[in-house]
Amino acid sequence: MALNPLRQPVGLNALGEATEPFQLEVDAALGRFRTVREDLKNQVRQGELTVKTAREKASVAARELRGQLTERSKDPSPVPRVFLDRLVETANARVRNSQTQSIESLQRETNRLLRMNLIEQQVQTRAQEFQAKVYVRPIAGGIAAPTVGGLLVFHESSTTAGDEPAREWARRQLETLRDRVIDSDDQRRIDLACDRPDMVNPRLIASYAEVLKHQSPDEMETFVTEALTSRDANACSAAFVVARSVEDPSRFRWVRQLLSGLNDFPDQALSSLRAWEAEARMTETTTAQSLAARAVSAAEIDARLIDVQAPTESQLERQSVDRARPIAAWDEPIGLTAQKRWSEGNTSVEEASPEID
């Protein structure tokens, strides 16, 4: 599973889905060019244009296609740029504010760092105590190792008891076993147990987003309100990922509420979303430029009109004769009609047809 939730194909703005609108636009532009090319070929066949003039006009159409696709490939993302602009604006404002923090905010940050350092020390010193409670030695002998079920029970009991070092140790052990677990239900339970409100978990964000994409606007508004209130990094990130993938985000009040509440996003969520958004847009631009270059190359080759030749005098004369023929009546059958078959030397079909008794 990719670390970038914007790349997840499960309900998120995957790369293929993001570049599909531009691919359709490229195909439409190339189709319009080929329509012009076919029209020029028909004019050459009818003697209305020379091959040289047709090639010049086809080259002009190819240059117009190049200019159009080059300009569009600079910003091909279907996601409104307001998402990236608001992320950058909020992140820069937070950096400026951090340089002029008040005494109270500095004390809170210092206390948070001291608490994290204390938890880390206790995790290291009490590791043997935790292992003795969770590690199980196989019946056939061997090295003792933890089990997923035992770690989940230990994590739940330490959470109930308020033992933060034990809870953090259990999380780290579960994260180590996550890649070796096959059962999807166990993987989901591990992801939920490893959820840290102040840290970003891409797998949990993908799970949230898969559920949120089926929610109604009212339900999304409630979720966004709770996410901003709790300052949960994963919940805020999931709401942002879903918001950038909806069609016409300006129609939804919860999207405007989310963008207005970016100041309440945790630092981890804000920095991760900014990096993901910038990376996604860069990848979309690179892919779009590749698609545009391929279409322009095909148009320039077609503009040479290699398979087009000027008609000969006899072909032009035949076309002139064909155009001079009268148009068939609406009730006249197509093909060799009786009237045309017996027109020479006969005044009517009855005179030329033998009598039948």
C-alpha cells in the first residue's frame, strides 16, 4: 500500500482518475485536428487545394494544437487550486506565528516534549515487563514472540488503565506485525489501535475516506465538526482528501467549513497534506505533459499528409462528370435502373421489353 493516500485507488483521487479528464480533453483536441485533416484531404482529392497548401494548413492546425495542449498541461489537475493555496497559506501563517509564540504556548510545547521524552524513557526501561505479559513461547519450543490477539488485549487493558507507556509499546509492536498479518479484519483492528490523534496514519486515512465518500452532506458536516473539535490528524486529513475529490466542491457547505477550519488542523496533518497535494499536482502535471507531447507528435506526423496525392487530369474529369449528373429522385431506386438501362435507342421500357403472353 502506498504511503500517499491521494494515490490510493480505493475511493480516493488516484492518479488514473485524476488524469482521466485531461486524457479526454487531449483525445477531443486530437479528434478535432483529425477532422480538419480529413477535410483538407477531401479538398485535395476534389482538386480544390494543392498538396502543398493542404500541408501548410495542416501544419498550422498542428501548431495550434501544440499551443493549446501545452498551455493546458501546465495545470491539468481537476482539483481546484484553492485546496493547495489554502494549505500553503495556513502552513506559512503557522510558521510565522511559531516565531512569535507567547509564554503560555511555549510552556505547553515544552510540557508536551517533556511528556513525550518521559514516555519514551519508560517504554525503554519497562520493555521486559511488557514482554513478560504479552510474549508467548511456542509449545514445540523456540523463541517467545507476541501474538496479534495478545497485543490487542494488552493495548486495550493499558488504555483502560491509563498506562501511556504500555499503550505506546503495544502500538509499536502492532505496527511491526502489521505487514505480516494476512487477515483484513486483524489489519483493520491494528490500524485502529495504532491511531494517534497527533500523528498521520495513511492506511487509516484511506479507510476513513472509503467510508466517508458514501456519506450525505449533513453527515459529512457533522464529521468535519467533530474532526476539527477533536483535532484528530487522521480524521481531518481524511475529510480533506474526500473534499478534494468531490465534483464542484463549492456547492457543499462542509467543504467550505473544512477549508475555513484549516487553522485547527494538527501540525502533522497540515504538513502531510501540503506535501501530498504538491506531489499529486506535480505528478499530474508530468503525466499531462507526457500525454500532450504524445498527441502533438501524432498530429505533426499526420500533418505531413504523406498518404495524400494530387488527382490526375482524368480523375478530375471523371469527378466533374459525376458532379454534373442529375440527382436521383426520392423514389428512384439506386443502381442500374430500367430507365437508364434502355435509354439508348428506346423511348420506354415497354417498347424495349418483349411481349409476354
